[in-house]
Amino acid sequence: MSSVPRGQPVISIRQTLIDVSVLLIRKPLVIFWSFVTGFLTGLTGQLLLGTGAAALQRYLIGGLRGEKGQGLRWDGVFTTTHLLLSLLFMGLSFLILLFFGGASFLVLDLLANTMITLIFLYSFVVARADLTVAQVLQQNAELIRKGDLWKQVALVFLWSYLQYLAGSQIPAPNITFNDMMNLNPDQAEELLRFFMSYALMMWVSYTVGSMVVASWYHQLTDPARQKDKIELKKEA
């Protein structure tokens, strides 16, 4: 039996799939805006990761709430809090790569990726200028607990595994460090194909992941859904 109290919001896989479909209809420019925010993140060396992710997720959440307009809103996302969250993400990613990047056991790498994803699952979208990083992370943890902790952990772990499977299908270039100093045309083409394939995978992952996070956040915070749950609980 689930440990989640009756009437408390939980993450629904069925509703998530419905929300993703709705977003593709209501917000068809999500593909374009995910490219813009992803490019912004890459161009700044991930310094504006929090800003781009927050703008995209708020755009998607607005679509689920029925808000009109296809433009991205940048107000409230260029804050010190978002910048600090980006730096924290970069630091944790480096440590995970350092300690788990060459792990002999795949599960350790997947658990590390799952952990960092959960730390920032809702952090970017809830971040505000008047909140400290600690307060943002606390709100993120509260939302995760509110939405059935173990279901979200399991789904994020599964997502990490799917990303691993997708990445493993990209053939790595047979190029050494010394070759990088003097690439021939074939090696340059091979290296370009690798980076293009990897960038495409990361873009698809970022786009789909943002829609899923928007759906989960909407499921946990939408007043109408919470009202329906309370009324159902009273009738029971």
C-alpha cells in the first residue's frame, strides 16, 4: 500500500504523457525555444543554465495553465540565485564526472546522475531573486516529497538509463589526443559527426526533460487539481 496520504498530490505517468501531448499542440515553438535556451547555455559555458531552463519551464507551465502567447518571458530569471544555481550545477557535475565518470559499475554512474537531476529537478523554476540557494533547494526537496518521492526517483533513474542507452549508440571517433593536433579530412568529418550526434541527443533530452518537469510541477501546484483532490477526499 502506498505511504502517500489519500488526497495528497502524486505524479501520474498517464497525466504526464497527456501534458506532453498538450504542450506539443499548445506550444509548438517549444522546439525552437529549447534550441535558443540550450544555445544560450552552451554559449555561456553553462553560466546561464538556470536562466535558460527557468524561462523554458515557465513557458511550458504557462501552456499547461492555458496561458496564450508563444513568446518566452525573461523577467525574473536573470537573478543572482539562478546564476549561483548554475555554478552549483557545474560544480556538482564536475565532481560526479571526476569520481564516477570512469566507474566500473554502470549503476554508480546512473545513481550519481539521478542524484544531481533530483537536486535541480524543480530548483530552476522555483528560484526567485528574493530566495537564497538553500531556500530554493529546500522548496525543491519539498516538492519531490509531495509528489511521491520514490516514484520520482525511479522515473529519473530510468531517464538516466535511457540517456545512457542513447549515448552508447553514438559511435565514438577513433581519434587520439595527438591526432587532434593534425586532423586529416576524414578524421575531422568523423569528429564533427560525433559532436553533431551528441548535441542532437542532448537537445532532445533537454526538450523532453523540460516538458516532463513542467508537467510534474503543474500536477503538484495547479490549484484546480488540488481542489479536485480535496473535494474527492471530502466525498469519500
